[in-house]
Amino acid sequence: MTVTVDQILFLLSALVTLGAAIIVVTARNLVHAALALIATFFGVAILFVLLQAGFLATVQVVLYIGAIAILIIFAIMLTRRVMQDSGPQTNQQWWLAALLSLALFAALWAVFQQVPGLQNVTGTQVIPNDSLQRLGFGFVDPNQYMLPFELASVLLLIALVGSIVIAGEKQ
Amino acid sequence: MVPLSWYLVLAAALFCVGLYGVLARKNAVAILMGIELMLNAVNINLVSFWHYLNPQVMAGQMFTIIVLTVAASEAAVGLALIISIYRRRNSVIAEDMDLMKW
Amino acid sequence: MDIGQLIKDPLGTLGGLLTSLLASIGLAPGAIGVIEKIIGVVIIASFALVLPLFLIWFERRVVARMQDRMGPNRVGPQGLLQTIADALKLMTKEDITPTGADKLVYNIAPILSVVAIISMWAVVPFASNILGTPLNVGALYIVGVGSLGTLAIMMGGWASNNKYALLGAFRTVAQLVSYEAPMILSLLVPVLLARTMDLNGIVQAQPVAFIVAAPIAALIFFVTSVAEVGRTPFDLLEAESEIVAGFHIEYSGMKFGMFFVAEFLHAFTVGALTAVLFLGGWRGWGTDQVPLLGVVYFMLKAFVGYFIVVLMRTALPRIRIDHMLDLNWKFLVPTSLSVIVVTIVVDKLIQQAGITNDWARSGLLFLANVVLALAIFGILRRSARQLRAFEEAEGSGHAAEHEPEPHGQPAEAGAHAAPAH
Amino acid sequence: MFLTPLVAQQLTWLIPLPPLLSFALIVLFTNRSKLLSHTLAIGLMAVSWVISWVVFFNTLTITNFGGLAAVIQNAVPWLPFGSAAVGTQPLSMGVLVDPLTGLMLFFVPLACLLIFIYSVGYSNFGLPREAHDVPGTPPHGVEPLYSRFFAYLSLFAFGMLLLVVADNLLLLFVGWEIMGLCSYLLIGFWYARNYADPKQITPRQAAVKAFMTTRVGDMFMMLGIVYLYSQAGTLSFRDILYNRDVLAHLASAPSIIVGLTVSHVVGLLLFAGTVGKSAQFPLHVWLPDAMEGPTPVSAMIHAATMVSAGVYAMIRMFPLLSAGWVPGGALTPPMLAMAIIGSFTALFAATIAMTQSDIKKVLAYSTISQLGFMIASLGIGAYVAAAFHLVTHAFFKALLFLGSGSVIHGVEHGHHETEHSAAPAAEHGAEHAAAPFDPQNMFNMGGLAKRMPLTYWTFVIGGFALAGFPLVTAGFWSKDEILAESFAHAPAVFIVLGLAALMTAFYTMRQISLTFLGQPRSPAVEHATEHEPIFRPMLLALVVLSFFAVAAGWVGIPEHFPVIGGLVPNWIESYSVGGLLERPEALAFSYWPLLTSLVVALGGLLLGWWVYRGYQLGQADPLEAPLGPLYTLLRNKYYFDELYDFLFVRPVYWIAETFVSVWIDKGVIDGTLHLIGRAALRLGDIFRNDFDLPVVNGFGDLVGKSVNRFGRTFRVIQTGKVQQYLLVLMAIIVVLGAVLLLPGLR
């Protein structure tokens, strides 16, 4: 079988993503975990690029790396006493959790096997080059996803106010 | 060409890893990270389905963006909660927050 | 291939040439694309890395002039090679890694800071057909990779295992994350006016530079970008007098050099982005016939921006941190929001009115901006008066610091009460 | 103002209500404020007085008033029992105004109103409250229980007015009983009063006595009402008294008692009730003792309302009592009983009255005898005369009582003065205990005419009216009519009543001369006065009443009377007979009864004055010598109280205390109850120890304990660690998802 460049790129980015993800959940140092998380985000962004969703890739970078990751690291630094603790970072039920995760993966794998013809679903459809416009119109079109969009904005506002109220110093 | 199943398997793996993180990590921040991983896995699924099944309809990407919004809110509020708990109890170990136990 | 073609579209011509060459060797088209992209990356990166050599000399000279000094003028003509000498010195310096430092992060940080800046240049259009990659979300991309710089600084500051470094990192996060908000908002104004996020498209969309149509947005973008860079007056993350050198206190040798380069390059990038977004980028006379001229125009405009940055550095004192935050959240963010709203409304009205003349449109938007500015100044004056009256009434004017009450108590009590049998 | 009958009906409904309202208001709200209380009582009483007179004067203009068709009658269903099967109608509550009611409406509210006004002064309103006044004793300062007094009076007036406007026997009986209660409350108003002499009856004993005695009569009356309802099927006056068929049926139908028809039995029973209420011969004993109450109460009870109620009931039921009687024919048994008892009571009470020394007791016995007059006249069928005398007597007897009250008050006032002047520092209660001074004893009085002139003159007017002073006074005309009727129909009754009239005149003059004429016989009387501000309302009432005591007679002058006959039409005749089916023909005029009444009145008065003109202090009663042992007998009221005490009271007490209480109650009933109680206790014990504890409680505890153990066992999974919960959750999801999505696992 011939390995195409796309597949190489995919495998590389998938490798980065998964490896970083595993580091995230296993690293003892939380900061390393956070950095690995950023790496994971990057991998996902690359996957988006491979899926020809450039906008999403950029948003992924802006939002996850520029906002969430930095938030997380900031939180780690604020709770810095926990930062350089070198005890086991997992609780007693970690092996149960591992078993469960593996079982879930196995189950999903089996489910994929169930689906007929999943193997030969390859991206043959032509991606519309005005997909970004479609996206935008879909969000402002009352017949499509205007309401979820507005709700999302409201949700963001609520989250903003809520986090300020929660984390703010109580007078 | 890369078949859809690869993306699905990757997403599943990522999801399981994130789940392990959520279930096994002590630190509340780490748990949040696990949640982010799971959300990313979901995003991958959404986008790949969009790309492979019907690129004309942008529903997949739209849902991804909604998920991103939720993730952002969740991170903000969750971290705020963690910080305020840290202020009160000087700990971010999830197991220490068991006021609800018998 | 004739010379005219080369002048008209150098990149396209050379790219075609290279493609045919590789194809003759017998490579898969995908592989060829990858190779060409890598070559493009190398070209742009090397350009971006060579540029600072000149920038540093330029800045030192300008600062010297401002301070009535000569500045470097020994090494080479007008001291042009001074920076190369410095670079050599830095490379030959011993590379120290402090004990207790997080080696991985400590080493990644400077690289990442440079990478972040360089990757910005991937979408900057030097000319109508000379640019790294036509990304249809270029503006967003700029923001995204810009935030990587923040990450790099924070990593460096934390990994150094140094109190001052960490303080610098904290300040960095506080400053950069908060100044991203108004920067993105003001960035949205040209996007709105150009109806596209593609930087090249934005440039093409301004026969009249957007600085006419959106002066306030331009100002805000420029200021916030400077803050993003961390240059004076926003250089709190490396304030020598407060935290010795901030996040890069522990760095030496070329690692420090990387941070240094990154900063200068970023400063120039600010000028470049301002030029692209508000000054009409590569537009100028004769660019239609000879696109290469665009590069000249673009560089001139970028240097104008950079020059202003340098002047600011030499002219302004450092801003206090609470003032810095207040300025951001209480002034810049609301202002940029109002600018966006006004721009949207007025532009839509203009569209409805059927005005297609670019100058008329720009003029109307300019008027709208002026009115908005007047309104903002009125509000500012009133609030300032109230504040002054309040402070006079309060005497010292500063409310007493109050202790945060111990939150632990009720939680502890609950924890003890809960397991009662 | 002339009203349509409809409006008159609605107004009639309103007549009894204002006093009830004032009672409620005073009891509930205003009992703290004396002024407010008596303002309320008097004001609302005046309202119902005005309404009554409006209704009354409208009746004058209605032609054929009181005919077969009731002009002013209105009824609403009340107690909806009774069935057509046994021929009984449901009981209704309604109002009826016919000539008799009209007469009552003419004098009852007026008398009540005047008595209210009088009470304001009598209760020393305006004086400060004296420190040593204990509630429930005759006060020297303002009455401590002032508001309560007016509340009782209002309730009393309500009862009377209800009885007056009632259109059926049951409603009438209700008012009757309300008055019984109020008489109990008011006679015992000074419940805390005690006397040094244990034989002297105290207000509470008097109250109980009055209540009990009237109960006896009321018992019979109730029997009569029930029997009448069972026989006639209705209690409405119109349905019975104005219905010839019903009357004939009742008069002819044989009753439970052999030889008597239903109407006889009912009449006798109702009359028994009247005997109790109007204090006729066997049950008269309560009334003199009822004088223990405050004087306005005495006036209320013995003049305006209660005793009149008895007579009113008799007059009201006259058509039934006289059912089957034709004028000139043989009297029916009820009429016979009334004639005998009435005439006897008249004579018998008059004899007692001659020897009494207490000013109020004399009046009390005179009341009894006057009521006897009415009953007797009714017994001989003199319907009009009885009604006429009821009205006039109400006025002059109220006048006399109030006058006597004024006298007593004045004397007490003087007594007060003398004590203060004699021993200013002396403590009051102590002096009372030491030297009991009876302000009601006529033998201590005398010469009050100069000190209390207005009281004197009004009292004289009242007294002459009572004695039947010719021509001017009201009493003359009514009594003369009674005598004339009795002369015409029953000579025996005529003789008895003549004697009684003579004695009446005699003791009246005796009272007047002992009280007002001659010289003061005690220091207190010397200081007596009526010029205090508190006397003003009392004197006002006296003056108004004295006017009516004179004028009320002129409406009943017979046409055939010589000289002045016919000057004034005999209105009372023409008006009141409207209430009858068969109108009695006007009496042929004869000189004998006229002469008799003239002689007895003037002679009695002269005799009384002549005997008592020169009475001195300490001297024995001039009657004592001529009468001898009879005097003692009379003085002790024929020993009736002692007799009743021996006959009824002691046996009843013995039965109550020894037989019922000790043997029946304690022995039998309590024994059985205790037996049952112990048995139940033992049973409960068995249940508790052998069933409840082991079985029921055991089961309950088992459930509770098991739940508790369950919880304690399973709460360990409730760790509060969110990750564990999530783990379990995810595990379940994975398993379920696998089972659902993987056919291989199914």
C-alpha cells in the first residue's frame, strides 16, 4: 500500500496529538501537563487544517492556546503551592479509570467495526471554497443556527460575569 | 487518501485519554485539562464528519464553534471555582472537596 | 520565460520553474507542494531573522539622536555591522541554565517566542502577489500566533525558577491577555470595512487608507500592539527598576538574543501590521504595472510605524500597572466596542444610501469617528471632574485597604459538622 | 308621616333590633367608656322608640285595622320542620302589629327609654368613683359596673320588644325567656351585697328565687305551646286566633285530660306561665324579693315590661282562652281560673301591702294586686278593660317606682352627708356594718315633701292614679271600667275587687303620708335632697311619666259617663277591640260601680291620711292594735316564704343533697362508672402489654431499624468524591452502550 503525503501528515499530527494528550494526563508537573495540552491543541489545529477547516484551525489556536491554555497556566501559577508538589498526581482509583478508558476505547472500536462501509468513506466530496461565508450566514440566518449562536453569546457573557463574581475577592 | 475511520479512531482515543485524565487525576486543574481533551475529541469528530459526509452543510463546523464557546465558558468558570476553593481551603485536590459525603 | 514576466510575478514564475524542475526529477505532486512550502518558509524566516540586524542598529541610532549621542558608528559604515558583532558576542557567551530550572520549558521558551513572531509574517503581503500564503482568515491568524508570544514569555518566566522572572511572567499574562481584547476589537474594524479577513484582500480594499475611515481604531490598534510587544511605555514585564529584568532575567547567550530578536521583530511587525491594516499596505503609484514597487511602499509604511514605536520608547515614561489595566479595561475596550458599533451602523447607512465613491465613504466615516471622539472626550472630562471632586472630598482620596475575611472558617465548620453520625 | 303597610312591616322588623345592637356593641367594644355606653344604649333605645311610635301612629290611620286580614304582618321561614302529614306547618319567624301590639308599642319603648335615662342619674353618672366601692354592691360614687348595667337593660328591652312584635307563640316565648334571663341578671346585679341579718334575703338569692319561680310557670307554658302546636299545627296568632274553624275545633276537640277540651288545657297551661311571669297567687313570692335589684330594674320589671308581658300574653291569647264562651254565658275553665286567681291575688296582695314598711315592697305588692285586677277582668271577659288597665298601670307604676327610687337615693345621699359630717375620718364599710341604716324603711322617713318637692308631687300623682282618684287620674278610668265590667258579669269578683281597691287607696295614702308628710324622723332624711346634678335625668323621667299617668286615662272615658262622657271619644275601646273577632257590645252604664269606685278611692285615701297623719318616731304601726295577730300574719306575708321553704325548698334540697347526690349519684352512677372505668383500664392494659408493645411497636421498630441499618451499610458509597461517581457513571454507560450497540453481545 502506498502512503500518501496526507496520510503521513495525518499520522504525524495524530502522533503529536495523542502523545501530548497522554503526557497531559500522566505528567507529574502540572505545567508540563499544560504545555502538553497546548501541544495537543496544536495537533488538533493541524488536523483541522488537514480537514480543510482553516477557520476552525485558527479559532482553535486563538481560543484554546491564546485563551484557555493561558487561563489554565495562570490558574496553575495562582495555585502555585500545588505547582511544585512531586507526589503521585493520581488518586487511588487510577487503575480503574485506566481499565474503564481502555474498555471504552475497545467498545468504540468494536462499534466502528459494526458500521458497514466505514472503511471506504474517503473525502471525495468537493469542499466549497466559500465555506467561511456559509458558516457566517448559517450563524445569522434565522432558519439555521441564529438562536444557538445568540445563546452561545449569552452563555459567554454569563460565564464572564460568573467567573468574576466567583473568583473575585469577597469584600 | 485518509479514510474517515482514522479520524474517528483518533478521536475515540483522545476521548478515552481525556476520560482517564478526568477520572484519575488528583488536581482539579488537571481534571479540567482532561475535560478539554474530551471536548477536542468531540470537535475532531464533528469536523471530520462535516468534511467527509456533506461539506455543503456547515452544521459540523457550527457545532464545533458552539462547543468551543462552551469550552471557553467552562474553563473560565471552572478555573474561577478552583481559585476560590483554593482561597478557602488551600487545596485544589478534588478528593478533598467531599463536603457532600456522609 | 522573459524578464517582464519575472518582474510582474516573481514568485509565481520562480515557483513554476521549481515545480517543473522537481517534476523532472520525478516526485509526487504532493511532495512537491510540501517542498515548495518548506522553501517558502525558509525564505520568509531568514528574511525575518536578518531584518532585526538592521532594526537594532536603526533603533540605537535613533535613540542616540534623541538623547543627543552618536550611537554605534564604528563597526562598518555608520556602524551598520555593530549588531552582527553583538550577535557574535552573544553566541560565544556561555549558555547558563539555572539550577532548579525546568530545562525543557526553559529551552523551548525563546524558540517559541521567535517562532511566534516569524509565523506572523507568513500571511503578511509584501506586494499584491508576493506573500507567504493567502489565508482567508489572515487577521485571525495574526491574533492567534500573536498569543503564542505571550505563552513563550510566560514559559520562560516560570521555567527560570526565579522570583523576579515569575513576577515578570505574571505581569506578562495580566498585560498581554488583557490588551488582546481591544486589539482584536480594533482589528475587526478594517475587517468590517474590507468585508474580508484576508490581509491581502484588506489591502486591496483600501484605495483610501483605512486610517482615514477609522482613525480611532487605528490609534487603538497601534497602542495595544505596542502593549503586546511590551515596549515602553508598556514594558512592565521587564521593568529593570522593579523586577530586575523580568521574564528573561536568567537567560544568557543566544537564548537571550532570541528574546531580544523577537522583541525587535515584533515591534517592526506592529508597524507592518498597522501599515497593512490602516495605511494601505503595498498600495502606491505604479504597483499595478510593477508589483515589486509594492514591497518598497510597504517597507516604507512599516518603517514609519516602527519609527513611531521607537520615538514612543524614547519619549514616554513607564506606566503604572494599575493605570495600565485601567486604561485597558475602562477606556480602550469600551471605546473600541463603540467604534465597532458606529462603524457598522454608519457603513451600513452609507451602503443603503448608495454612496459608492471611496472618498465620500471614508469622509463620512471620518466624520462619524470625529463625533464619537468628541463624545468620548466629553464623557472622560465629566468622569474626571467627578473623580477629582470625590478625591477632594475623601481627603487622601484612597480608600483604606481592607482585609479579605477568612473564608476558611465556614467551610471548615461544615467539614467538621458533615461527618457527624 | 304616613307609611304604606309594606314600609310599616319593614319598620316593625326593625323595632327590636337597636337594643340588641347596643347590647352587642357595649359588651364587645365600649364597655370601657361609661359615657359611650349609655349614649349608645339610650340613643338606640330612642331609635326603636321613634320607630315604634311611627308604626303605632300609622296604625291609627289604617281603616279596619286588626280585622280578619292582618294589615301589618310579615314572616320568614325559621325552623323548617313540621310536615303536612301530621298537619303541622313549618315554624316561621315574623312580626305582627294589631291593636294590642299597637298599645304595647305605645307605652313599652317609651317607658324603657325613660327608665334608661333615669338610670343614668341613678347610677351616679358624673360622680367620681369612690375607693371603697366594690363592684356588685350599691355604690356611693359612680356605678363600677355601669356599662354592664346598660348592656343588661338593653338586652332586656330587646326581649320585651321582640315579645311584643312577635307574630307567633314560639317567638313570643323566646322573648319571654330572654327577659327571664335578664331579670335574673338584673335582680342579682348587686351580687356581692350581704346583710347583717342572715334572714334578710340577698340579691343573689333573690335572683335565683325569681328565676326558679318563673321557671315553674315557664315549664307549664312551654307544655301548653307544644300541645297547641301538636293540636293546631301552627303557632301563628293569626292562624289560630282569627280562624273560627281552628278555634271551634280546639274548643270542641277532647284533650288528654278527661272533661277538658284542647283549648281548655292549652289555656290553663299558658295561664300557668302567666302566673309565674306576672306573679299571681301561688307563684307571687319572687316579685317582692326582686326589689333587691336596683330601682330602675324594679321599674323595668314590675311596670313596663316583664309582668306586663304575662298579662299581654293572656290578652293576646284571649280568643283561645275564651273559645266557646259567649258573653253572658258560662265561663270556660281557663277564664274561671283566671277570674278566681286574679281576684284573690288582688285582695290578698293588697292586704299584705297594707302592713309593709319597705317603700319598694309596698309597691311590689301593689303591683301584684293590680296585675290581679287585670287577670280577673280578663277572666270575666273584660278584654278592653284589661288592656286599658295594662297601659295606665304601666305608666303610673313606673312613675311610682322611679319616684321611690328617687326618694331612696335622696335619703341615701342624706345618710352619706350625715356620716361624713359625723365621722369624716370614719371608714364607710365599717359604719355600715355597725349601724345598718335602711334607706327604704318608710318609718324612718317623713317630711320629704319640702326637701324633694318635685319627687313629692310626681309621687302623689302616681299614687292617686294607683288609688284611682276620680276623674283626673288614669287609674280611675281603667279601674272603674274593670269594676263596671265585673259588676255587670260577676258580682262576686266585683265585691272582692272593690275591697282590694279600697285597700289600695289606703296603703297608697299610708305610703305617701309616711314618706312625705309630717316631720323628718331621722337625720339622714333631714339632709335628703334632690338638687344634685345626678337627679336631673331622674326628675326628667318622673315628670314625663307623671304626664302620661294623668293623660293616659282620658282615652278611655266611656261614652255614657255623666257630664263629661263623650267629650273625648272612647278611643281605647274602638281601637283595641279591633283585635277581637266578636266585638263585645258596649256596656250599659250603671251608677253602682261608679259610686263604688268613688267611695273606695276617696274613702281609702282619707282613711289612710287620717290613720297616719300624726305618726311619730318609734311608735308602733297604728294598724297593729286593731288587727292584732292578723297584723303579724300580714306582716309576714302569710308566711308564704316559710311555707314554700318547708314544702318545696327543703325537700328539694334534701333530695338534691342526700338522695340524688349521695345515693344515686355517688353510689349507683359513680359506682357503675368506676366499674366501667376500671374494666376499660384493665382491657387497655392487656392490649398495651400483650398486643401493642410486642406486635405493633415491634413491627414499627423493625422497619425503622432495618432502614437505618440499610442506610448505614450503603452510605459508604456516598463518598462525595465526584470522580468516583463519574467512574461508576461512565462504567454503566460503557456497559449499556456496548450491550445496545453491539449485536454480538446480545
